[in-house]
Amino acid sequence: MKGSEAASSAPLELRAASEQKSAGKTSVVPADFLFRSLTAFFALVVAATLVAIMGSLVLEGWSALRTFGWKFLVTSTWDPVTNEFGALVFIVGTLVSSAIAMLIAVPVSFGIALFISELSPSWLRGPVSALIELLAAIPSIIYGMWGLLVFAPWFAQVVEPWLNDHVGALPGIGVLFQGPPMGIGMLTAGIVLAIMIIPFIASIMRDVFMITPTTLKESAYALGSTTWEVARYVILPYTRTAVTGGIFLGLGRALGETMAVTFIIGNANNLSASLLMPGSSIASVIANEFTEATTPLYKSSLLALGLILFVITFIVLVFAKLLLLRLETSLEGKKS
Amino acid sequence: MKLNRRFIAKAAAALAVAGAVGFAATANAGVSLTGAGSTWVFPLVAKWSAAYMKETGIQINYQSIGSGGGIAQIKAGTVAFGASDMPLTPEELAKEGLIQFPTAIAGEDLVYNLPGIKPGELILSGPLVADVYLGKVKKWNDPAVAKLNPGVKLPNMAITVVHRSDGSGTTFTFADYLSKVSPEWKTKVGANTSLNWPVGVGGKGNEGVAAFVQRIPGSIGYVEYAYILEGKLSYARMINRDGKVVSPSLKGFQNAAAHVDFTKAKDFYVILTGQPGPETWPISGCTWQILRKAAPKATNAEVTKFFDWGFEKGQSMAESISFGPLPPSTVKAIKAYWKTNLGI
């Protein structure tokens, strides 16, 4: 019964081919069915795992959420001695470090992709692409160590004093760049995160830029467009769905990055206006404190943090989907 | 049948349900014990267990997952012993059916990064360190620092406080000491393996703190003694409870242990920080081993045999990696404690 269902809904060409080959033998049908069940099983197992993870996070984090209520999200006290926990510092740290990373990574990735797809001499294209993709293969702990031992000292000696003197004195945004030059902190974490997510965003952008039909680009060039105009008015509109997808893929990675951030964000449970001051992210505080979370409420609070990160990532995904949907409908609107 | 039973027993041992009953009769080869906990005591247990394996054929698997993890594991009964840098109170031990005893003594010290000031040149006191870590003393040339260091040219530099970001027994020992010398620290911060730090940046592990201190001019941090020797860090001398200026040393840590009477405290519940004595190092610490009373007697016997061996034969090994052996009177008291509580 089920076998015939499977066969009937299989793609037409395939079914035709299998019918031709087996000439009416039924033995192919169970194979089809098996294959379909197997792939469905794989897909469902992953989905079920996701739901199970979410469920266990809710279950384990429940005692913290019940104890502190909504205040858990908006208080900044994190005191393992008195068992008072609030997630605000870590939520802010996660969002700010990821925002810095995106501010840097998106334009840089766009430039890289444009260079590789449009401007680079063809002999350079391969090596540059390969090197950028190699960045993605470096384990995050290596980024952390590099950030701590190489980048942070340089940043403290060269960049931060300059920022202090030149930007820190400005009214308004100056407050973001004040503080002792330590080399570690929110800004350093954001920059290293940017380096980590650039390969993801850049390679997606490059791939879709490359598949933009040459006829479209050539027509624009023929009308006298500059490279920038072609990028802005031809390539980007054509590829914006995939570009947005790539950007959100990078953002998702930045939000959840643990090891590298733990090394360089400074791990201070304080809110500070300055980006040069140390902070903490959700992933980093869990990595730091999980092993020694001795009281049940403490452990539950850390798991509730995990749940919050899960929800933030989920919101980002939903937001990305909605954005894509809107882009698609507006695109279709234009067409008609 | 016999073979089969032996096989199952071996599998059980491998599964960390250590020292299954019935092993005493067979050869030692293949016997294994599992412990978990403190990262601080890991080098010592590793060194002891390697030598113990060679001598007796008994394998000790120790997982350095942190003191909190060690306590959780022994409570759950998944390991033969748990190790913690923070002792459990006698009440909690009684409630959970556990016992504890000290293993070895060590200490920690403050390290700093100040241009032109040599290792050991800077002198600090407990209350001053508490004020620095509370964020009250912000500059190196603050009168409070200058008063303790006449003749030292202190720079006009901001103090960057470095602490541990991960939960740690090192932090507990440090914070416990500050709680003893500063009432403000006691009420505002307190002592635990993780704290709500008023100021500063957090480094992961001793090496993380050491790395920050080496790279941030004007910084101060606390690390275990072994890291000072290894990393050639600029360490501070401290003013101890007797008002004497002391340098960190194994002898200083052992003096701290000699002044607490381990033998009289119930379940050895004493903390070695801030002890009296002219040569006593004020920030000394200890690791406790925790056992389950309800564990099979053979398992507990294997564990106590291992630590007994360590107390008797592992002294020089301990000293070679900057752990101070327990005083003989304490070792005697531990053996009596085993007898009363475990019947071993």
C-alpha cells in the first residue's frame, strides 16, 4: 500500500525510468520507499534533536526563570555568592560584540566578493578565494589565542591610545572609546569575530556575484555604468536574497561564538559604555562558569542563559526569513 | 563462568565504577580507580598516579573537571573520589554521607606588571589588595601603596585588576583571604569559586591571568605559586598576620598548615588563609579529597591506599611541582579519620 504511494509520488522521470528498467517488477518499490523513509528519518531526527535541546534548556533553566521572572532579562547582577542572577550584561555583551563584528564584516566581505568577482585579474582570483576560505578552517580557539597573544597587545599599544586621543575626546561617540588601553574588551572581541565571519559572508557573496548573468552586467557596462553602479544597481538587487542569507549566517555564528570571545572579551560582569572596556557574552560566561556552578540555581541560571541565546538566534533567523520574504514580494511587485 | 564474571568486573572497572568488589583477590593489574574534580591538584594526582601505576599496577584516572564538578560527581557516586579546593562543611558532609581529608598544601600570590619594579620588590598587605580589587585604590602611586613601599618609585599608572573568569578554587582561596582581612570585601563580595567582581578583567585559568598580567602594563592578578616559578612573573611580597613581610615559598605554605590544627577540626574543615606565624604565607590553600561512606569498602580501601602511598612516598614528587606535603601529625589524623569513618 505504502509502497505504491511512494512510487506514485516519485518524480515522473524517475518513475518512468525505473518502470522501464524493472519492467513491472515490484522489487524496486520497497527500495524507493526505504530510501524515502531513510531521508525523512534523517531530516526528522535533526528536527527532533533541536526540539529536544530546546525542551531540555527550558526544563533545566526553569527554576532560574521561575525564581527571577522577567527580571532575569533586565538585571545586571550576577552574584554566585548570594545566588542572585540576571542576564542583562551578557545579553548586551552578545549583541554589542556581534553588532561590531557585522559592522566590520559586511562591508569588508562585500568588497572582497566584488573584487574577486569583478575586478581581480583572473590569475589572482583563485589564490585570494582559497586564502579567504582557509580563514574559515581555523579553529576558533586559535583565533582566541592569536587575539590574546598577538592582536590584543598590538591593539593596546597602537590603536587604543590613538582612539583615546582622537575619538575619545569627541562629544557623543567619544564615550564609546574611553578607558585604559588594555587591548582586550568588547571592541577587540568584535574585530576578531569579524575576521572569523568574513570568510562565510564573503564566500557566499562571491558565489552569488559570480552567477549574476553576464548579459545583465554587460548591458549595464554598455550603457556606461561604472563598476560601482553595476554592483549597486545590477549585482546587488539580483543577489540580495542570497546576500542577506549570507549575512545572517555570519551573524548566527558571531552570536554563538564561544572560545575566541572568552579569550579576548575581558570577562567582566559589568556594563560599561566604553567599547574598550571588558564585557562578557552569553556563550563566554557559560564556558567560564559551568564547571564550577555548584548550586542548583546557579546551574539553572547558566542554562537559562543558554535558552536566551537560543531564542536570540531563533529571532535572528525568523527576522532573516521575514526580510527575505519581503524582498521577494517587493521584487515580484516590481516585475509585474 | 568464572571468566565471564571476571570480564564483567573488568568492564565495570573500565566504566569508572571503580575498584569493583572481588578485585582484592586477583592481581592488581587492570584495577583502575576514577577520580574527578579540582584542576589545581591535577598535576599532583597525575604525578603520583604515574608512579603508583609503576609500583602497584593500579591505574588512577583523574579528570580535572573543576572542584564543583568533582563534588557533583562524588555525590552522584559516579567516581571513587572527588577533589575540591573548597572544603564542604561538616553538616553538608553528614547530609550527603561523605567524608573529606586534605591532600597537599600550596599557595598563591599576586603578580604585577610595573615597568622598572623587579620581582619581589613590591610589598602588599591583605587590606590593600582588597581595596584594589574593590576598585577603591585605582592608581599605583596611591598613598596606600606608597606607604607600604617607601623608596620604590611607583608610577602614576592606572591599576588594571585581573581575576579568574572561570570558577576556580584559586579564586575561593583568594577571596576567602580577602574576606578575613577586609570586612568590606566580606559583605560586598564574599568568598566562592566564582564571584561578582566589582572591577577588572577576567582571564581563563591561571595561564589566562598570567597572560593578561604580562601584557597589560599596570595590571595586577593572582596566580598559583607554580605559575610564578614557571612564568617568571613579577610577584609581590605580602605582609602576613604577624605583620612580617614574607615571600611566597613552600615553607611559608607549610607554616600556614602547621598553625591550623587539622587534627582538631571536625572533618578537617579549616581554611589555610590568613594564619598566624612570623614566616607564614597568608594566601595558602589546600585540596580536599571527598569519598562516599556508602561506596563499596574495597573501593574506598583502594582510594585511601593510594593517598596513603602519596603521603608516605610522594613527598619529594609533590615538592618538585610546588606542592607542600602535609605535616606528619595531619597524616596521622587522616589515618585515624579513615579508621573511624570508613573502618579502613
